[in-house]
Amino acid sequence: MPCDYGSRHPNTIQHLTAEEQDNLGFDMGKTIYVRRIALGDSPDAIKVRDVVQAAHNDRTYQRICSAVKKGSPPKGIPAPFSKVYGELCVTDNILLKGDKIVMPDAEFFPGSGNIRRHVIDTAHDGHPGISSMKRRLRSRVWFPGMDQEITATVEGCLPCQVSTPKIQRDPLVPSTPPEEPWQNLGPTIGAQLQMGNISWLSLTCSPNTLKSQ
């Protein structure tokens, strides 16, 4: 089959400067570092600039970012962050845990409310339930106590409770305990018990049963 001549014989780019070649996206054989587009994974109602602003307002967040950039040991860092310190990195002044955005604990502008609360409310839109909310947020963001906040939000929401099916289990009804030892015996009927080379047969019997017989 004939091939496209233009694709097999491209025009030379030698007349372009290095800057022009770079702007046009030509691969010149240099090492290219690709950053995973994690910042685009934030929920639809959360903008990257909001996360950056909230991060700027969270002093603890800034201290952790500074420690991660310097490679300092996690001394004086809150326990939830010190436990995952090896998974943290900083990109564009935003803290990441692996490929998930670590949400700051602050407002992104005055009166906006805590950005973590905003993320929870965004995932809660439509009342998807605990499992769906956790699955959605765990794939994109992380912050200490996130699962507990999701559970509290759903359990405090009447529409979520109405739309979530519940399995009602019957309560256990315990038997009345005997007044004296050996008053009521109840091993398995006809069960053959074996221990080592010895085996025996156990039968159910009780004083009432013996009297009726």
C-alpha cells in the first residue's frame, strides 16, 4: 500500500532556533520530565488557585511543605503527616501524597469556609452515600480525618439516610441461664467427637428429657 509521502519526508527544522523548536514541541532528544497531571484531578468545583490560596493561609501546611522541600526529618510535624511523610512531595506550592492533593485546613478566601469542608460538600452533592463519596475523594484528595468527616456528613443527612438501604437484624434473644450446674445440657445431637486416636459420640440430654422418657 502506498504511504503518505509527507509523513515519510518531513520538512527540515534546521532553520528554526532552539527556542522556536521548543515552543513548537519538537523532541530534540533532550531529557523531558513529565509531571503527572494531578492538579487537574481536583473536584470540579475546586480550582487549583483556591487550593494554592488555602495552602498559603494554612501555617502548618506551609511548615510541612518547607520540611518536604528541604528533605528534613519529620520532627515536630503533626502525627497524621509524619506517618505518611515518605509519600509527600511538593508541586507548585501544593502538597501531594503520592498522586493525591493534600487539602489545606484553611479558607481559600475570607468567608468561603474551610476548603476541606467545601470538598466534602462537593462530593456529597446528589447524596451518593458513604461508599461512593469515599471512593471518589480517595482517588483525588487526602487530608487527615477525611473518612470520619465523610461518615459524619452522611449520617447527619436525612436524604442520605432515606435513600440508603439498611439491613435490619433481629435482636438476639438469650436463653434463660440455669439455676444450678448441669441442670440443662445441650451438646450437639449425634456429633462424633475425636481427639487423637480416641473418638466418642455425644448425645443431648436434659433432666426434662429424661423425665419425659
